Amino acid sequence: MHEASVVSFLSSLLVILFSAKIFGEVAERLGQPAVLGELLGGVVLGFGFFSFFHPADPTLSLMAEFGVILLLFETGLESDLGELLRVGPVSFVVACVGVALPFLLGYGVMTALGHGGMRAVFIGAALTATSVGITARVLSDMGRLGLPESRIVLGAAVIDDILGLVILSAVQGMALSGSFSWWATAKAAALAALFLALALWVGQHASAFLLGLVERMRVRGVLIAAAVSFAFALALLAHALGTALIVGAFTAGALLARTDHKANIDKALKPLSDIFVPIFFVMIGAKVQLGVYNPLLPDNRAMIGLAALLILAAVLGKLASGWVAWGRGLNRWGIGIGMVPRGEVGLIFAQIGLAAGVIGPPLYSAVVGMVVVTTFLAPPLLKRAFR
């Protein structure tokens, strides 16, 4: 029986990784980010072609959660806090508007349709994130990273990630408690922000001590083991203090990004991330029920209409953020478009809401559809805006 379980697990892992890489390669060749291919690979697996693959498998779900922690650790590692501060207040204002306005629009849409309380907060929160990786990739390919607009967009996107993590921590606490309270939400958000600030202040000494110890060791792989352990430690500390695990993982990456070992850690981390992070996105895609997008079925039309409204709110909210930037000759349309693509954090919101039972499969599918459409829209619009 034990051997049969191992065979089933390895078979599932085989098809997950194969689907992630094949569909990711197709997406890259079509000029789209690999994450869209990984999502599509999960959707295909969700059709049930393989009897041994189950989207709700607890072992695979645990591996997907590990992938999320690695993803946020890597995001923190790639965040240059010093450069973020040098960009100045323009990026901060763009980021705040780019978080607040989509949240309010999403919350308003849900409330107007009779889905108030926790559902409205979850959907509004899922609209707040910006995928810095997608925007950076497009601007880099165009040779436009040196433009003032690019620096504003990338700085604002990083701030968006931080604000998104704070909001995520708040709504995750709300999901665990099973009830909605503005006071509890504000308390959780403040706790996450306080942890982030204190960890960035105090943690630099801990990270310096840890890396100093690593330099005196000779065993193979000690650097990446120490770095990942540091991420686990801060993730557990964040959880113990009542905030999300991924807030701690992101903070660990941001701290190690300021050390001389950043490049070596990043290089050693990528093979690990290349295995576990795609598992997360494939498992998310596998939970999407494509049948709910069939407009010929009357029961699906309400969800499709909701998805269209969320896409509209997601795009308009980010476009408006570009117009609060100040400076002579700025391409404000370009800044707003650069903030449009959603990505990893938006999918994490949807996954938490689905797992907690706050949102059902139709709402989950609407959010995933919003993420996919905004991510597809951004590259061609960016290329046109910065041509």
C-alpha cells in the first residue's frame, strides 16, 4: 500500500513538472510570461486525463505551499530596497493609488451585486497586486528600463508587492477567523506592517551574523541551506506573531538582498524555485473549472459578467494610478499600463479564499480569469505605449 502511494505521488509530480515546463515554453515562445503556461498546464490536468492526479491531494498541496514561500523569498531577494527609496515619493503615491482604487472598485462591484462582507474584501484585495516581473521583463526586452517612467513603475510595483503582502496577511487572518471585522482587518494589517518594519531593522544584524558563520564553514551547499533556513525562521516568526508566513519569507529575501552574498544565493535558489514554484501555479490551474466559462449555459453568464466587471475594475484602477505621477513630460499612460498586469499575489489571494471557503469555484474562476486577461493585455499595450 505504501509503495502504491509513492508511485501515485511520483506519477503526479511527473505530470505536473512536465505540464509546467511544456506549457511554460509555449507561453514564452508566444511572448507571454511562463506563469500563464503553467496555469494552462494545470487547467489541462484538471480535465482528469490521469486517474492518479487529484488537485486536492494534501501532499501536492503542501508542496505548492512550499513553492509559495520560495516564490516570496525570491521576490524579496530581487527587491532593491535602496533603489526603491531613491525613486522617491512619486512611486509611493502611484503604488498607494494603484492599491486603494482597484480595491475600492472591486469591493464596490461585489457589494453592488449583493456579495458583501468577506467575499467583497477578498475580491477587492485580489485586484490590488501588480506583477513586477512581467512589467520588468517587457521593459527590459524593449531596452526601456532606464526611462524615468520605468523606474517609477518598477518602484511602485515593488511597493505594491509589499502593500499586497500586508493586505494578504490581513485577509488571511480574516479567513481563519471565519468572520469579517474592519477592526480585525486593520489590526492584522498593522501587525504585518510592524513586523515588516522591525524585521528589516533588526534582521540585518541577524542575517550578517548568519552569513559570517556560513563563511567559516566548508560543507557543500551551506549557503543556500542557511538562506532558506533564514526564510523559514522569519516565516515561522511572522506566523507566531499573527501575520502570514509569506510576509516573513519576503522579509528574509529583502534582508539577504542587501548582503554581498545576494548573487550567490540567487543563483543557488533558482534551481529549487524552478521545481517547486511551478507546482503552485499548476495546482492553482487544476482547480479552475473551464466549464464555468461556457456562455451557452445560462448558469454561467452571471460569473462571466462578474469576471468582465472585475477585469474592467482591475484595468481602470491601475491606469488611473499613472495619472497621479508628477513630472514634466512623463508618459502617464505608460506608467498606468505598466501597473496593469496581475500575477502571483493575485492568485495567492484567490487560493486562500477558495481554501477557506470564503469564495466558491465560480468566484475563484472569475479571479483567475481576471489575472490571466490583465497579464495578457499588459505586454502588447506596454510595447505600444513605449514605442
